[in-house]
Amino acid sequence: MTNKKPNYKIFLLLLLIIPFLISCTKHETEITSEPSKDVIKVEISKLSESKYVTPYTLVGVIKAHQKSTLSSKVTSQIVDITIDDGSPVKFGQVLIKLDDREAKLKLAKAESDGYILQANQQELVSKLEELKSKVQMLFHDQEKFLSEQELAKSNFERYSKLFDKDVITKQELDEYKTKLTIANATVAKSQAEYNLMMAKKRQLESVGRQVQAQLEKNKAEIAEAIVNLSYYQISSPLNGYVIKKYADTGDMTAVEKPLISVENPKTLYLDLEVEESKAFIFKPGAKVVIRIDAYNDTIIIGIVKDVVPSADPESHTFQVMIDLPPHKVIHSGMYARVVTNIGGKSIFIPRTAIITRGQITGVYIVDNDNIARFRIVKKGQEIEGFVEILSGLSEKDKVIISKIELISDGTKVKI
């Protein structure tokens, strides 16, 4: 193993270079860290709240207050569609006819059952009236028979006493006894016939109640069949136009499946979503200028109908509805713009005074010792080269608006 001799020339060279590098680094740090002692002449802006007016534009979708998408409540085949896309329609006009043969059969059967039940009821009523008449006659006969029975009983008792005194013969007493026996039998027979008629009467009344209940049920069935039959003709719920057809003749319907859409073009409105900070500019009843871009910026005047009093929790916007007058160029589904002016009072400074450092926005102000200080601010809108300051400044502050590139926090300035 051989020993290498150290290279003394390299060692001496490093001894010369290292002190030089240290000297350079120290000099640079001192220059950047040392504040400037020069006084810089600057211009400032004295702040005050200024009135401003700025245009505010919103885009919304035109919709119809009266709009309906019609569907079927039953499953059946379409046998006729009486209109096409764009056709005018009237309230109650039949637009779609479905195969209603089965529904008609159900209605016919229910009506037939009703006729039979009504005939049975009439027959029962007739029998019941006849039975009531017989019961009334039996009741009167029974009163007569009871009276005769009472007389026969009284005579028998009286003649029995005379027989005991040997005033009448036994043959004469037997005659009165026979009359009493006949009277008792007549009363018993009459009572039995009366009870039988009353039982029949109660039976007929019970049957009558059953028939009446069946009739009430049948009336409900007929009403239900009539309503069900009405589902096989789909009518327009409003005056207006057909917007879209979703089915053709021969198609099968399904419950709640869209078949046709209609709307009233005289009830159009503009639906806007307005940010919560601007919702205050729309007041119900106020007139609003609306531009229709699709027709060479056609201008119409709308009237604010309503501002929904609660904001959407996700978008933090308010819904504003603006009624539109009838106009040949506007239709539902189109876009429209609302252009209005908003104004107020706020602090504005020149855009050149704004400093941006990453995500931080600020300005330089001059303190009481004529020292420049960096102040973080929150910007608002910009109008013609001036920026609105929402927070961070007050009217007493003096904002530097010139030589911004020469200034840093702590720079001595002269106004």
C-alpha cells in the first residue's frame, strides 16, 4: 500500500477563496437588510366616500306561469292525437284519445247492475206496502176480537154466578162457555197472524236495507267507472299552444309518462337567480329593462312580480320573477338579460395604488411620521380605473399613489 502526498497547492487555493466568499455574502446581507435612508417624494390621495353608479347585468331563463306536461293515469293504447307541435289549444279541448272499450264495458255493467237493483228495490217497496196494509187490518181486527173476547168472558162469569144460584140451566151456561172459547181462539189466531205478518215485514225491511246498501255501493261503482272513463280522453288544462309532443298514435301509455306539453304564452316571466348582496335592488311592482339577445337586443319592459323571501342554502341566491308582456319574439326557454344600475357610497382609490403580493392585496399609506406603511385591504368593484375598498382603509388615511415601485414598508417619504 502506497501513501499519497497531500496536494498543498489546492489547499492554499482554498485558503484564499473561502474568506473572499464569506466577505461577499456578508456585504450582500447588509445591503438588503439595511433600510433606505433616502427620502422619496410621493403623491397621495386623501380618502372620502364617493357616490357611484355602475351597470349590473343578470342573465335568466324565460318561463311560463301557466305550463303543464300532460300524462296518462291509465295504461292504454293511443288511438288518436288531435293536435301537432305548435297547435293552439283551448281549455277543456280533447288532445289525446285512448282505447276506452274496456272502461266503457265496466261502466255499462255497473249501470246494468244498478237497473236490476232498482227493480228489486221497487218490488220490495211494493211488497212492503202491501204487507203494511195487511198488518194494519190485522191490528184493527185484533182490537175487535179482543173486545169480543172481553165481552164473552164477562158474560161467562156473570152467567156462571147465575148458574150457581140455579137461575139458568147448564145448557145455557155451556152456550156462553162456547162463545168464550171461540172468542179466545179467534184472538189467538189473530195474534198469530199479526205476529207472522210483522215477522215478514221485518224480513222485507232487512232485505230492503241490504238492497239499499247494494244500491249505494253501485252508485259509487258507477261514479268510479265514469271518472275512470274520463281518463281515456286527455284534455288541455289551459288556453295556449302545444310546446312538444312526446307520443304518437298507436303508442302505449304508462302512468305518469309525459305525453304532451302545453303552455300559455301570455303568462311568460323571466326567472333570475340573484346573489344575496344584490337582491335588494328588485322590488315587487318595479319596472325592469330586459334585453333579448337572440333578436338583435330587442328591449322589453318587465315588472317584478315576486322576490322569494328565502335564499338557496347552496348557491346563496334569491329567486326573482319578472312578468313579461306578450311579445312575438319571446318564448319560454330563451335567455334574456336584465341590465340595471346599482349605486351607493364607498371609498375608491386609483388602481395604480394597489399592490398584490401573492394572495395578499394592499396599499402604502403615510403615517404621522411620514413613514410608508403597508396596509392590507379588501377590494370591491372597479369603475373607470378606480378600485372600491371594502375594508382596510378609512377617510383619515393617506394612500400613496405614485412611485410605488420605489417604496417598501418603512420608507421615509415626503408628500
